[in-house]
Amino acid sequence: MFCEIVEGERGAHLVMDMPDVVAFLDTRPLFKGHTLLVPRVHYETLMDLPGEFLGPFFERAQRIAGAMESVLGAAGSFVAMNNRVSQSVPHLHVHVVPRNRKDGLRGFFWPRQKYESDEEAADYAARLSAEVGG
């Protein structure tokens, strides 16, 4: 579906149309102005996105987040991405959603969990750190 928007084969309300990305309004927005940013080249997940494109891609997301405040008068924004799980369209996309205090959106969309102990949290951190070289 997103590839069809990128190719101009499916209509969308474009927010950004650049050589490397396209951004358009979500058809089922959390709030008016909710925008989806996608790379023109089809990548399914963040892990598929080439490293040299990370900076430019997120710079575009940053510009959209700024526009939420300057153009829409939002107090801030919610910027999110799913990878495979809960990814309704298998094309990398970033949600940029305008936010205001007391807008009704409460935290994250899923239940929070607690670590059983500080040791368990330390174990998770150590395992992740070893993998990412942190």
C-alpha cells in the first residue's frame, strides 16, 4: 500500500515529497495531523534501512515533528515506529503525531511491566549492551 503511495498510484494527502522520502497523513489518525514518514525505497523494518540513510531519514522525522508545533500549534509530538509486531503495513514507517497536554492519549498503547528485581534489570541491560557494543 505505501509503495503505491510512493509511486503515485494511490492517493494520499502528502506532507513531504522528497527524492528519498514521502510523508502523508494517516487515514486513521490518533489526532489530526498524524503523519506517516516512509522511505521511497521499500524497506520492511528499521534493521533493513541502510546505516547511511538513518541520519537523513530521522532528520526528516525531526522536521515533521517541528512542524507539528510551529504549524499545528501542538505542545509536542509522539514519534513511534513498529518493527514486524504491530506493523500493520510491512513497509518501514514512522508515526509523527501532534500532542497536547490532556489530549486523552495516555502513555504507551500497551500495558507496562516491571522487572522482578534490580538484578533482573541489570541482566537485561548487560545482555543488550553486549550485543550493541555499548
